[in-house]
Amino acid sequence: MRTLYTDNLPTMDATLQQLVYNGLDGMLTLEVDAALPHTPTYEFERALLPLALTMMERGIRIDMGRRDAMVEHIKGRLQRVQQGFDLLCTKLWQRTFNPRSYLQLQELLYKNLFLPEIIGSKKGEKKVSTDRDALERLGRDYMRARPFASHLLRIRDLEKTIDALTKKLSPSGRWHANFNIAGTDTGRWSSSSHPFDWGSNLQNVDDYVRRIFIPDEGHVFFNCDQQGAEARVVGYLAGDDNYIKAVESGDVHTMVAAMVFGFEPKRELADRKYYREMSFRDIAKRAAHGSNYGGTAHTIARVLKVEIKIIEEFQKKYFATFPNIYKWQVWVAQQVQQERFLVTPFGRRRNFWDNPRDDATIRAAIAFVPQSTVGDLTSRGLLALHSLPHVQVLNNIHDAAFGQIPLHMKEELLPRIVQTLTFPLQVTDIWGKNREMLIPWESQTGMNWGKRKKDNPDGLA
């Protein structure tokens, strides 16, 4: 092997220059690696690499016949919605508008319909918006905008579904995705298009599209979800005994509704109508999550499409019932402002470099430890499953594990999978008290990835 010294390099041709450059580049990377401390978090993420690469290489089989039938069906629906939209425009203005043209939609909404302009911001640039949020707000607040916003949103949803269904697949008819185990600030995995463009993100697939994913011959899908995971972490971090009691009850949303609104913790009582089409249980489920993460009444009301006073009333009762949740949020804000970092029960540390008094920074900090803890629990579980014989991990969905097992071994393997995923974690609350937290997993099996329904009897159940 030829040895070259960088302080006395000889005259080199283009090929040798490239070899020397690549050698130096590799050595510098090694030097940087040797200088950096290898924390437990780094070693844990490094151990996940073989699993992520195996998942990327394996992919998931697609039912081509069902996919093609879905595409034709949705194209027909799209054509009918488009015709309805064109008819509306033609009757009023004797012309049509292209729903994919920003300029034409701007003209339709803000000039022809005389709606107040909604200003949005994208990558720091402010301009008049025609995005989904703007259409939803206009359709909600202005009667004359409602039919147009409804058609436009439906067109976009259908086009998005068609785009997902027509992704290019591998030559063997499989959907592959890229997985990044260090792609987020929380440590949760991210997913994107495969390097060969065979498929796309596997963490954000609509339930309807999931029906085209099928297991390999002789196999069955399994899906295991952590039950009330982030809510549990919030309760244990805050040290709120009432909330811990609620999340450990087996039906956290019914229990929260009962404790907040003052009735017996019975499902039939929680399912009574509270506001419009929302039950007491619905409002407890949806408003509690936003309230746990520092969401304002205005923001939660806008997302849930309810009046602000409804959320204000709920939050007043909610934080009176679970006072330590609000105290935990204040503690997080103080920790970020004074120390500029947080550490999860897994030992994952995150530094907060943005303005520590900015609302966005505080909300990100409040969400960090619960989301990161649940994400690491999922990753730990998937890594353990990867070593089990006959178990093939196919996807990481933040708080769920998805894969396939031989059909004839389902009864034997499923309990073992759930047992392998379950992991007791020691959590110290803001008051210094240490508790053992155990998040249960619920398992489902099916012959396609969609939920089991009347029109999808082979789905997960």
C-alpha cells in the first residue's frame, strides 16, 4: 500500500488527487467522531441503524389490483366534484377557475366573492393565502364562501389520495420508504421518499390508502399501539395523582370527562351530547390533548371548530381538576428560561437555543419530553422485536409498531410481541418523586393495513 504524507505531497494526476481527497475526507470524519462524546443516546440511535436499513430494504407488498381499482374510483369522484365546482362558477361568472392555480383562486376568493384577505406566512414570506387553513376559515366564517371552500378542499383531498395511490413502486411491486432515526428534535423517527423513489413516507398514510398494503404470502400483519401514551407521560411528569388515576383507569377520556364535568365514570354518560355533535368524551379527548401542551383556548377552538367560550370553560374546569398539569407547564417554561435544556426519562437531552420566552419555544419544550419518551419507547420496542425469530418489523409510527408474522404462528407470537414491547420506565416528577410507569400496548391483526370496517372486512382488528 502506498503511503502519502500531507506535508510533502507529490505531483498527482486527477485520479490520485481524487483518491487523496477521499482519504483525507474519511480520516477527518474519523477524527471528529473520536473527539465527540458517545452518549447513551448516540449509542442507542446507532444500534437502530440495522433495523432502519432492513425496513427500507424490505418494503411492504402492495395489492396492485385493489390499488388500480381505487385509483379509477377516486378519479371518478374527483371528476364529479370538479364538475360541481365548475357549475357553481359558470352560473355566477360565466367562466371556470382552475382549482390548482394560486392566482385564479386568489381572484375567485378575494375579488369575485369579496372575502377579507387572509395573510399567511411560508418560509418567512407573507402573502395572501389560499391554503387549506385559509379555505377552512373562510368556509366556516362566511356563508357565501362555504360551497366553494367545500369543493376546493374536497378536490385537494382526492388529488392527494390519487397521488399517494399512484406512487412508483419497486419492480417487485413493493412500497419502500426512507427512515431517518435522527430526523427530529424529539428523537422520533421521520420518514420520506425512498432513494429510488419506490413509494414515499410511510408514517403519514391515510387509512383508506392503507388498504392496498398487504402481507407477504403466508403472513399476517400485526399493529401494536401504546394506549394513552403521551397523556400518561404528562401525568407522571406533573405528579398529578388525579390525572394518573384517570390515565390508569382503562378509559382515560371517559374518566377525564367524568372528573372534569362531575358525573359517574360511565361510558353512556360520557357519550351524551355536550356541544353540537361533540360528546363530553369527545371534548375531553380532543381539548385535553391541546391543553396538556399549552394550547390556548383560541387555538384549540379554531382546530376543533368550536366557539372559544366552550374551550375557555373546559380549560377552567380542566386545570382546576388537574392543577399539577399547569404547574408542570410553568416548571418547563422556567427550566428552559433558566437552564436552556430538558432531559427525558430515557436520558435524552435537548438544548433550546431559540428565544426562551417566546411562546413557540415554550410550547415546543412542553411537548418535547412526552413525545420524545413515547418515541424512544417505540424505538426500544422495535429494536427488541427485530431480534425475535419470525417477526418482521415494517414501520415505526411514533407510538405504534407495525410488522408481519407467519399466519400459522399468530397465536404463539402475538402475546410474545406485546410482552417484548412492554417496558417499565422510571419517571421522576417535578416534585422529585419517582414512580414506575408502564404503558400498555393493544394489538391488532389483519390481512391489510386499513382498519376493519364493513367495506374492509380483512383490515386490522
